[in-house]
Amino acid sequence: MSEAASISAGIAGRYAQAVFDIATEEGTLPAVEADLEALEAALAESSDFRDFIASPLIGREEMGAAMAAIAERMGLSRVMRNTLGLMAQKRRLFVLPQFVAALRALIARSRGEITAEVVSAQPLSPEQERRLAATLSEAEGRTVRLRTRTDPSLIGGLVVRLGSRMIDTSVRTKLGRIGNMMKEVG
């Protein structure tokens, strides 16, 4: 991890821990989880939002006012609105993606859960997701929640990242291995 990424992760982790502690104390963890869903969607879908949080050209007050308006429009909880306002004031909104990931990890850990990132060539059916989560939960010994996305370049199969482990059963990887073996032979 680069030094800049490490610093960003540290900043995001401190904000995430503070929000987690406050939300746990106030009993508003479900609302904060809903906020995370909304923020993840905004980060994934809006390049303007990503550009906004990363922009060094926008002043503190302007960024704070804009973030307050965005948070209000998104219907975020009081804890999240206040945190985002503080992050804007301190010019720390650039760590928002890491903050969301860190807070999600804290919530999952408090429940004894772990999240598996699953990439498939085609969207998984609800039954496939349920069976995959059950299989991973049994192997891991705790509840596994899936975060899925699709990548047609896999051709078929799955890539599952569970903690520091990665399971790659994609056709793309298998074809790559066959290609490497053929190069060694010929």
C-alpha cells in the first residue's frame, strides 16, 4: 500500500470508527447502513459526485454547503449528515469511498459477518446468491454477505474475494493458464 493510500485509509478509519461508535450508542446503526447504501450508489453512479468530493478547487464553505444539500436530498441520517459536513469542513471528503468501506467493515464485524466480493460474467440469480453465501458461510464458520457485480470479460465462472483470499474460477483465467502452458510446451 502506498503512503498516500495508507494515510487515506487511516483518516477514513478514524471517521468510520467515530460514526460507528455514535450510531451504536444512539441505536441508529440501521439508518447508517441505509446511508452507506445511498452513498455507495452515488459514488458508483455519479462521476460528478466523485469529481466533487475529490476537487481541491472548491472552497471549504462552498463544499460544506453543497455536501449539506446533497446529504439532505439523499435523506441521510443526522449522524451521517454531520459527519459529511465535518469531513467537508476539514477537506477530507476525498476519503469518502474508503470511509464507506471501513464503516461497512466495522458494522459487519460487529455482527460476526464477513463480506465476499463476487464478480460474475452474468448476474447471479437470487437462488445462486443464496447457495453461494451458504457455501461460503459454512466454509468460513461465520455469516458471509455477498457484494456482487458483473464483468462480461470473465466469459463465465466467478471471482470471489473473501478477506485476503481469492478464488478465481473464471473462464478467462482458465484460458490464460492454458495459453501459458502451450507457450511452455512450444
